[in-house]
Amino acid sequence: MDNSGDEISRVEAHIDELAEIASRCRRIIVVSKAAIAAGVALMLLPMLGLFGSNHAAVIGSIALVLGGIVSLGSNASTLQQTLAGMSAAEALRSDLISRINLRLVGESGDQTEPTYRLH
């Protein structure tokens, strides 16, 4: 039981690490989408005549859009891989827990029916 308990603890710690990675990826994905939107808006403003034609702003908006797309794609694939890893780790944890011979509290070896006690 002690070995199984240690292994389950290690798997749960790994699941927690993967959950943190997934959370970080989700935040970066939101920021990437915002960067893409900001880049598109900066490109549209000069076209609509709301902002003077500035080549630096256009180049900056293109950089925002491209950077956002790259960051979005990278973190989306990392998120998928992380979620797959979490699923595998949770399956391993379930398998380890199912291997443990658990018994009910108050269960004695000679009774056919378990005895339940509330304390």
C-alpha cells in the first residue's frame, strides 16, 4: 500500500503540474488573440482614414498579427499535448487506485455483510 500511495502521490503531483501548464497556455492564448485583434485594428485604422498613414504603425500591426498567430498556434498545440498528458496521468491514477484492496470501515473478515459505523 505504501508503494502504491507514493506512486499515486507522484502521479497527482504530475497532474497538478500539467494543470498549471494548461492554465498558463490558456492565458497566453487569450493574450495572443488580443494581439491579433489589436494588430488588425491598427491595420484598419489607416485604411479607414481614422489614423494617419504611418509605415511604422503598419509594420508594427503586421508584427502583432504574425506574433499573435505564432504564439496562438504554439500554445494551442502545447495545450492539446498537456491535456492529453493529463488524461493519461488520470487514467494511470485511476488504475493505481483500483489495484489497492480497499475495505469498508468497520468491515471484519468473518462477516458476510459489512458493518457500517458513523463516528
